[in-house]
Amino acid sequence: MEKDIYLVYDGTFNGFLTAVYIAFDKQIDVRGIICKEFQQNLLFSDSQIIITNIEYAKKVWYGVHKINPIAMKTIYFAFLSEAADMPLILYNYIRKIVLKKNDRTNFPEGSVYKIYHLAELVEKKKRRIESSLKLQASKDGVLYGVLQAEYNILPLLTKFYRSTFKEKNWLLYDSERNYGLYYHQKGVQLVSFHKKDLGISNYSSFNLQTDNTQKLKWDSFFKNEDINALVSGQYQTHALNPSQLTYEHGREAV
């Protein structure tokens, strides 16, 4: 068994599942699982960079899902809460499920409650957005909605909006995380816009943290643009598979 180290992943759920697989495969005594954007905090600590591997991610997903499918859904929802300590808690929870061990040292009292509590909050936010977010029409008729969610719930919304607006092109955009999901009837694609790419010169306050500033400016921008023209190969990162159990690179759609 390797000595305790930090595993540094890319922030995606696939990356997290890859880290879990490697930890099991290499028998690593995991000290922490950290998103790469916070890696600078580990300059004086032992760490290992995790390269996302879809096949590894699938093995963990299917493995846990076979044992406890309800727990796997809860794990995914809790991960999307983006709580800083959640990756390590979820790793130890998966370890507990797979190895069927009652190790209170690595999995203290209250951890299960925290997982299920955050998963419930994410699901409630998902339902609230689905019932309250009203889509508007852009200049070229594409329906769009801009949200500024506390949790990373965008991947959870695609199923509802694909069903509700299956005959329309639409864009859901998370202004807090600066990425969106664009649906064009043939599938869903992950998109990300940047003001320098779009020639925005008068949106200097995009990065202000005042309430709804980013959301309102993105909303105003999309309303007056041809979204179909903006969404080109330059901005698409990959196609998202609509199946809940199929993984692609980047963020997942369920």
C-alpha cells in the first residue's frame, strides 16, 4: 500500500470516479481528493495527478451501482453540491459500500447524514429550477434560460428540458460556472462562452460578485444574439450522451 497522498483530479465526476478506481487499484492510503484548481495548496504535500479515464469511471459506477443503485444516485447528487470535503467523504463511503467495512476512523459518524442531506438539497434545487425557470427566445428563436445556482445542477436538468422542449432548440446557461448545455434536437452539447471570444467590450462587470450581476448580463446578451450562430465548433467541447449510465468526457448529462 502506498503512503497517504492527495489525489488531484480535474473537478468532474468522471475524474472523481477515476481517482476512486486508482486508489483501489494501487491500494493508496488516500489523505484527500482535491480539484486541480486548488492544487497550489498542496505544494509541500505528497500528491498524485489523476488523468480522467472513462473506462475506470465506468467500472466504479457500474460496480457500486450493482451493489446499491440508490446509493450511487445519492453519491452523484452529493458530488454536485461542490462541498469542498465531499470528494473524500464520498470516496470513503464508496469504500465502505464495496469493502463492506464499518471503519469509523475513515468514515466518522455524521458522514452519511451529510451525504444524504446535501443530495436532498441538490435534488430540491433541481426541482425548483424545473418548476420556476422560464425560458425566453433569443433573436433567432432559440429558447434560453440563465441560472445562477448554488449547486452545479445543470447536468441534472437536461432530461426534463429535453422532454419538455424536444421540438425546440434551447440553451441552459449557468452564469456562476460559465458553461451551458445547448440542445439542437439531435443531442445536447456542452458550451462555454467568453466575452473576449464574443467581442463583448462593455461587460466589464462580468466578474463582480453582486447579486445576479452575471446572470442579468448573460440574460441580456443571449436575448439579443443569434445563439445558433454563436454555438459553433469553436465553442462546443463535446456531445453529451442522454443516457444516465453512459459517460463522456467533461460534465455529465442525466
